[in-house]
Amino acid sequence: MNQRNFHQALNMQEFDYDKDEIILYLEKIKLTDFERIKRNIEDNLNRIVYGLSENFFDMYGARLLSGNCFNFQSLDREASLTWQENTLLDMLQISIRNGEIIPIYSNGDSIVPNYKGWTPDLLKQLKKHFNNQISDFVIESVDFLLNRKDPNIKTIESHCKLFLKLISKGEDYEILTSSTYEILTKLFDEGVMNRIEKTEVIKEFYKNLHSITSVNLLVRLSSSFSLRKDQMQSVKDYMENKYRAISYINDIPTLTQYLENTDIARHINQFYYDETKDRFLKLIKDVNDISVANLFYQAMLFLISVNQTNQIVDKRIVKQDMINIQEYWQKNKYQEQVKNLQEFTYGTQISTEEVEKYNKSIMENPIIVANSTILAKVDDLISVLEETSKHAVIHMVSRITLNNIFPIKDTGINFDRHETDNILKKQVEKIIERYGYKFINVLDVGIYVAAIHERYKNNVYSVIALFKKEKELYALLEEIIGVKLIPFNEQISLGHLTQLFPLLEIEIRQLGKLFGIVPFKENVDEFMKFKDPSSILRELIEDVYEELEGFESAPDLLFVYHFMYNSNSLNIRNECIHGRDYFEGYMLKFAFKVTMLALYMIRYRINLILDNSNSYNEGLVQKKL
């Protein structure tokens, strides 16, 4: 309601009954610079219609009609813009990747800009409001991306002109990263370019397109754009020379670079694909250094790329090779690689008395473990950020982890799937804003969040190594939860661990209900299906953060969420259930201890709440008496 003309986007009849009361209420608000906001709300209530803002296209036209207009643009805007003008400028805040819209910000259900609200009716309304070719260029491009509605010939011509302008500059990178290139690629893929009228502008576009001689550019264009036969032959000859180079590769680093080339994966034929496999097996035969793990990782990416993009190689063979390479690593190479790692150790002495005292404290209050592992205090977070900043290079280099299933490359924190890590990200951003002067280097927020998770994991490994009362805790859990467990054995089996997973979920749902969180899905089709325990924990954690702007009172909730369900952390429950980790040896015992402590923490918090509630109710009864 703070934007002019917003009444055109709403059903204003809902406001008519209370309009006079709202206006009277606005008169009582005494805030600095509130007059403009008040006027806009009143204008919307009274359905005042504003036309195009003065000089709107003079101010923003060059950014709207641009070969890279969809490039996460954030513009300084006039305060008096209408909602139509604001929505049009919002469209410049997106980017395009493989024909799909990417918002400038995405955080769970929150999307900026909210492109999902750009319905066909809204886009049609915007076009009618502006009635301008510049705005049509943006709106029709968005309509095509979202709804696959063919743009007007004028809009397509504009894209062609802008593409030719980019070609004239001769910068391949600028061409291939432009939004116009993405849209033209999609227009070719959808067959739109074959259906449109061949106007003089379109003919000029093809003429210039067919005069391109840069092989690197032609390679990128060949997958979608309509090229001449001689251009396609140039691409073919170039790529044949590229993938035939496998015959002369005799070392792992060169082979790794070869496999990194996605163009080779797209164009390689069956003969040279088979030769690449033979070369891979030959080179890894007698080599055991870390380059082997990196080569395996890159080889799998190569196979995935061949499977997705290559139209020549037999896909059945590729898929079998993906299975074979994973099994070869697990059975033949993993243990070899582990033996070749250099071990760094650090020792400290803790008296038996102190260890016993610590274990006793944990049995009395398991949240002690959470406080020892999770950095809930701002000062502790600042300490990690300072340390990370001081040793920036360590956190910026590419790292690979040796996993028995397959080597894993560190790709950073995935914020899209975990709202709790987005909250941690906000915390870090606030710390940088306030205490950034303490840091030698200011790094990407994702690096700091990854370093915090690394500290969490190092802490929990240390604490669990000290915890020795798993037998006593096992018996205590059986008593307080009231479920018969598998008889305890010092040789922990997989069943000892997995039986705890459903019990933990039940306790989490019970805790959620105490805070008014519905345990089942809140929609008509699935109302009797339970929510995931991670989603209930996420709601609890979000509520704590919104209320207290921190986690000092809820380290146990973070302990359970990160170590049991967060793929950016240990993710014990899911890694174990899917057979990726924690199913044998030391890691099984480690997971068993962590899961027992997680279950104990949730039950401990439930009992704490119930006890406090009962004490409060008893106090009320005594007052009444």
C-alpha cells in the first residue's frame, strides 16, 4: 500500500468498510517523513490512478533495453514510483541460467524478487499500463521464460540487435554471459526462431551470425544456434582435435584437465570415449598420491556430463561405467588412499577424575554437551571468524575429502535447503557489520559459515571421545522413554543405532507440540502425514531466533538439528539410513553416542518444560486457595 497504484493489484472492496477508520488512524501516526507514505495509502484507499512517472524511461531505459538487463541489477529508485514501475524494475533483479529464472535472493520460501507472482494476467496488465516497446522488451522476455509465450517480433528483433552489438565488441565472455544470449538460446531451443517472420532485422542477424569465425564462440553457439555447415564443420574438426588428444596423455594432471573439459564430454565419440577409460585405468594403476582421488572425482563429473549432453556415446555403457568407477574406488582405491595420508596429532592430558566428573555432569544435564560443541554465544562466533580471517588462504583453496563411497569435493554451504544456516548467515553478516574491523581479511559469508560448522564438528569429535557412559545412558533412555531397547552390548551393532531414529522423531514431535507446532502436514491432501523432524526443529529454532535474536538458550536444538539432520554438517540420521556413513567401526559407535545424547537432550527439555508448567499451575492453585 506504500506504492502508487497498488489498488490496481488488490481487491480494494475489502478495505472500503474500514476506510474512514484507517484514514483517522493514519492521522495519529507521528513519524518522520511519514507524510509521503500516508498520502500513498490514502490514494490507494481512494483509488487514485497515477500515470507514468515523469522521465521514467529516460532514467531507466538504458538499463531496461540492454543485452544484459537480467543481471541481478539493483537500481536506486525514485520514492514516487508506481507499483507497475517498481515491478518492472524488479524484473532486472533476476538472472537467467539455462533458460530458468534465478532470483537475486532465495531463502527457503522467501524469494527476491518474487517472480512466481508474475502471472500471465499481471504481465498483461503491465504491458497495457506502459504501452511502450522498452517495457515490452522486458515483460515479454519474462513472459517467455516463465510461461513459454512467444515474444512479439519487435522484442525478438531487439534481442537480435543487442546480440549483434555484443558480437561487434568481440568479447566472447561478455556474449556468453549475457541475458540476451540465454534468451536467444531458448528461442532456438523452443523452435521460435524457425516460426517467426524473417524480417530485415532477422536476416541481418543470421548474416552476422553466419560470419562468426571464432571457434571458441562457435563451440558454445553450436549446441542451440542455427549455424552454417562450414561453421559446424569447424566446430567438429576443433572438437575432434581436442578429444583425440587422449592418445598422447601420459600423466594424471593432464588427464584431469582433459576430463574437466565439458565440450569434450559433449562431443566425444565412442572410440575415444573407450580410449579415455583405458587411459584412466592405466594411469591409476600404480599411483597412490592424492591426485588419484581428484582424478576419480573429475572422472565421475565427466561421465555425468557425457550422460547428460552427449548424443553419440551409448548411454547404457556410460551408466554402467558410473557404477563401475564408484565400486572400483570403494573396493580398490579408498584404503590405499587412506594409508598414504599424513597423520597430524595433538595431545593433551586430562585426569581420570576430571573425565569422570565431566561424564557425571553430562548424565545430570546433557545440554552441557551442546554448550561444549555448539557456538551459541556471539563472542564464540567472533573468535571463529577472527581465526578464519587470519588464515584466509586455508579456507579458500579447493579441498577434497576421502569417503569410502567416493571422494567428495568441498562445494561450500548449501543455503537453499537449510533455513537454519540462513539464520546463521544473518548472524555472521551482523557480526561482520559491527565487528568487521577486528578481521584481517573479510571473506565471503559462506566461508565463515563453513568454518563455524567445521568447528562444531571438531568440538563434537573431542567431546564424544571423552564420553564413556554410553551403557548407563542407554539404560536411562530405556527408562525415561518407556520403550524396550535391544539389549546393550559393548560391540555396538547397526540396530543399536537405527532403533533410536524413530524414537528421536517421536520426541521431537512431542517437543514441537508443547510450543504449538502442528506435528503433521497442514494441508488437506496430507494432513495425516507427519512433518519431517528437521522441519519441526527448524520452526523451533526460527522462533527462538526471532524472539531472542540469538541461540544462547537453545544450543541443544542446534546440536540435534546440525548433527542429526543437516547435510551441511554431520547429518548422521540420513547418512546412516542411506548407507553412506556411520554403519560400522568407530563411526558407528560415534553416531550411537551422538544420537543417544540428542535423544536425551530433547527428552530433558520436554521434562524441564513440563516440570516448570506444573510448578506454575501449582502456584496458581495456592494463590486461589
